Amino acid sequence: MRMSTELRKLRQEIDYCFKEFKGIGDEKKFKTNYGGLTESEKLETPTKGYELDNPSI
């Protein structure tokens, strides 16, 4: 399934570069345009291969 492979790659890159990803999400311009990132959008169960306490999940 192609979408699954692409999503896995995207999640991996977010995990590897989480500090920078979070920094972008915290910027005022990003929040103005996209509403920011919220805890309610966080996964309830971890993606295969990730721990539940991983902040990038």
C-alpha cells in the first residue's frame, strides 16, 4: 500500500527531526495560518515501532 509507505516515512522524519518540527509548529505565523498543533491531534496508541511515551507520536 503506497500511502502506508509514505506515511511511515513522514512519521520517521518527524521523529528524527522532532525538535525542529515542534519549533515550526510553535511559530506564530504557522499558528496563524494553520491553527497550530494540539494535544487532541496526538495518536492515542503508538504507531508500530514507536513507544507510547515518544513525544513525536
